[in-house]
Amino acid sequence: MNKEKISTKKLALSGILVAISTILGTFSIPFLGAKISPVQHFINVLAAVTIGQVYGVGTAFVTSLLRNILGTGSLLAFSGSM
């Protein structure tokens, strides 16, 4: 397999994980001003293990950004997820 094909697969899996994490991240636990989302944390760990650290951090960042835009997250989602 060439490197482009592997990168495409990692990017596609990252996008799927972002979508799942954003949708299921709406179920969160409020705690001291933060909205703790166990599903997002689980998917962040899963992404880092399966597709690597760089794609895992990218997945966590995009998920946190989308959750903040949609109003289901807090600013602590960035530091908590990455």
C-alpha cells in the first residue's frame, strides 16, 4: 500500500470518529462549569490508539470545535480532550 492510501483511510476514519463523537457528545455530565463527555474521551483514546497521535489530536480538536459551535461543549473541552 502506498502512503497516500493509508493517509486517506486514516482521514476517513478520523471523520467518522468526529461525527460519532460530536453526536454522542451531546450526552454530557455538568461538573463545576465543565461539560464532561465520557463518549468523547473514549473516542479520543480510541482514535489515538488506532490511527495515531497526530490524527488523534486532530480528531479531538475538531470534535471540541464542533461541540463548542453547536453549544454542547465548553471551552474546557479543548484542554480536556487533547
